[in-house]
Amino acid sequence: LAISLVCFDAVLAKENLASVVRAAANGEFETHQGEITLRASVVTATHDFEFSVRPGAVSSALVLGIAKRSEDIAFDWSQVERRIQIILHKVLCLGSLQKWSAARLCLVFRPYWLIRLPGAMYSVSIGEYKGPAADASSEAMLHGKRPPPPPAKPLSLGEPTRAVEHDQQEALKGLKLLFRNARGELEKGEQRRRVQRAKLRSSVRAEMNDDMLRWSSSSQIVHLLLTFIDRLLDNGGRRVKSLAFRSIEKYFSLVAEALIREAWSIDFESCDANTLANLFDSAAQQIEQDQGRTALEYFAAHLQDSMGTPYFGARWSNPRSPIRIRTSLVLPQHIGSALALLAKHADPLSRQASTLIAACSGYGLRRLEAFGLAAHQFDAHQSHHLSVTRTLVADLKTKSSRRVIASPLLAGPAAERLTQEVQLARTSPREVQYLFEADIRDYRINSVSKISALATTALRVATGNSAIVPHHLRHSFGTILGIAVLAGPKSDGSLSRLATRLLGAGYARVASSVLNHPNDWPFGVDAIANVLGHADVGMFLNTYFHASHWV
């Protein structure tokens, strides 16, 4: 299988090859419409991401053969490498046995794939860029799986009416209930470590009830603590790869109450380093100094991976913990569902939450870039032509962030919502006519955290994914635009069919209008990086494009 993946499927980075073969040995593959997708977890010194391959006929047959073998053999990559040496030596009858390693096979096949792959995808295949795959749920959606049905009863998107202290207690009680339900009964044999971990994982990843969803949308810390449990289940601790159920419960209990109390109203995506450092210092004074501080360091690493928060001091950093790359996608049908859900509420915050979704999904904006939008940034004659510039509300992240986007990626309700909001903003008597303008004279725009909470709730309901945040719209914009560019206007393969499903038959024209380049422009990936505000293609291919295996 390893030899076949190199020769026929362009897996040319040894680390990716070992991970993919290990995934096949463990039966970790998905089947969509009769085709196999291998999914492997790759952990480097700095990043943790999922890498996928859609193998051809030969490799698929080998994967299925491995899955059906009767004996249960532990996977050992070193044994696979030795067997590769023997096979290649017999086939080629050249050189000594040691010369024909898996690494050399990858090197030999580089020229073969260099002339067959787009340059950007070749750089992913050899491991120069990561090319992280979409998560399993998003992958199924790319293959045409229908989004989840809307909730039977309308979801409350408003602010909680009870006292904040009571909501904090109820949220903490709901989180602790997950552990109580997973603990099980000793007489029934439910208190074994594996059983408890499996029940806890199932509870965390299951669809949240209305109360938990409301608390998560009102306060980011609730959702972060929920996903923190999932992280402890997956990543383990410093000395062990798999934490016992009691250890996970202990770590959670040490920090949960202090964090809920101190961070209930904090918008982590807008926080600066000083605010975060003060938060963790304050929480540290309320917890046990030994194990509690270790748990707080784990949570700090989880926060930086989940929210992309700035570095806030060496005392809370964990250099040994690689950054987890976000890989969830929000597809056009999800955008429509989220906008329809918000349209049922006539209040200004729900309307502005729709605008946030439309701006981030249509133009790939960072969240604060969207909140800083003003009417003068949209061309007076070409209403969808946007210039992303510095405003009083939002500074530019880098010099490359100043850019022009000729038209939005998504037409229909998202574009209409944005047009309506721009027209409304132009009626404002204020000097700078912000799209998210506040009704209160002392503030330029409405509450960022409240609008983000409403948008987050709507997106999670529409996708059925409780991990979705507005920043995933930027990932989705980059991935969908990349698919349209790399599919090409005259292609008729699976990539072209995917682009048609996402953007319609005129996907090439849509991509050309967004990038403001002709259809046959040879530097499409560079143009996407420019539209996203990146200095080069590295950030796009390492972080934002989740369909390399489709290409």
C-alpha cells in the first residue's frame, strides 16, 4: 500500500505516508458514493492536523484488503519500511538493499508528479505545505450529504433573562452533569476506564440541548470548556497519551468554576495579550497551585489553538503542545439556513448577525475586519466592489491585509443581505457610516460579542457542528474559492462536479470575478492568497485550503 500510494496517489512526504498507512492499518477510512477517503492525523513539532488521500483503484483495493484481514496485527512502520526495501530491491535489481528506502522512493517519484500536478498541489504532496483536510463532517457535506434538518421548535437567540450568576451556576452544573452521566454504575461494569471515556466522548460530541447551546452562544467560555474536555480525551497529558476518566474530571473541576466566573463576559477573539494574561493570573489565584496550574496551562494551549489568541506570556505557554488547525467548513447551503433562521427575528442584533455571516462568507474577511466595515468601502457604482482598509474600529492585521475584492463569492441571500445593510448604513447622519452602527450615541458599533454569539448559534444549528465559530467562514471562503480555481473551466472530473455543486455551473466565472483575473490566469492560488490578505501562498496552503486531496 505504501508503494502504491507513492506511485499512483502522489503521497511523497514520508511523515504523511507513514500516517496514512497507519490509518489504513487501523481501518480509519470513510466511504462516500463508492469511493474511499483515507484520513490520518499528522502531528509535527508545531502543528496537529488531519491529512486525507482519495486513493485510486489499486490503492483502494489494497486498503480494503487490509481492512478485511483476519489476524489483528499491531502496526509497526519500521517493519513496513524494511519490507519496502526488500520489495523494491527484488523488483529493480539495482543497488544494495539499504538504498531503496521509502524516503528514496518518494524522492524518485517527485519528477513524475511534478509534471502532473498543479504547482501548489505538488508542494503539498512533497510536504512543503501541510494541506490540512476538512474534518469528517465537512468531508461528508462536500460529497453531497444533506445538512441537518432545522430544529423542531424555534431556537431562542435572545439574551438570557435570568441573572448572570444563576446562568453561570446552571452552565457549570450542566458541564459537570456530563461527567456524572459518564461515570456509570459499578455493579453494571460501567466504571471501567474505557467505558467511561467512551461515554464521556459521546456525551461531549452529541448534539447539545437548548440550555447548553444558549449558554455557549451567550458566553464563549462555556463552549471552550466543552471542547476542552474533548481535547483532554484526544491529546492526553504531558506524560501519558491517554488520560484516565478521573484525571480528566479532576483537571476540568480544578479550573471550570474559576474560569466561568472570571471569563463569562469575555470575547476571546477580540482580547489583547494583557487582558488574557490578567484573566489567567486572576483564575490562578483561585485554584490549587500544583495540579490546578497544570490544568490551567492545558486550557491556555486549548484557547490558543481554538481561537488563535495572541501570545500572552511565557508562564502560560506550552511549547510542547502543537497548534491544532481548524478544519470545519460552512458550505453555501448552511449559509442560507443560518440566514433564514436569523431572519425570523426582527431585532437589530439578529439583522447584524446576518450581515456578519454574509460579509465573512462572501469576502473571506477576518471577524474584526467585518465589524469595521463602513459604507464608503463599497464602491458607489459597483455595489459589491469592496476595499478592505484600516478603520477606527478595526486595524489591519498585516500590511498585506489592505486589499480589493471585486465581488462576493456567494450570490443570493448573502449578497442581498449585505447590499441592504450598505444601503441602510448610507442613510446614517454620522461621519463614518458603519454597517454595524450602534443606536447608542457613545458607541460606534454594537456589541461585538453579542452579534458574534448570535451568528455562532445560527451557524451551529445550520451545520449541526457545535465547534463552528465565525472564523470558519474565512476557511470556507478560501477552500471553496480554491476548488473553483483548481477545477478549471473545462474540467469534467469529480473536482469540477464538486465546484458545480458549491457554486453552480458558472463556478469559473464566479472565481474570475472575485479574483478580478481572466479564467486562464496561471497564478490563481497566489491571487487567492492576496484576496485573503496573506503575504504569500504559505498561509493559504498550510491553514485555509482543506481540499488538496480532491485535487
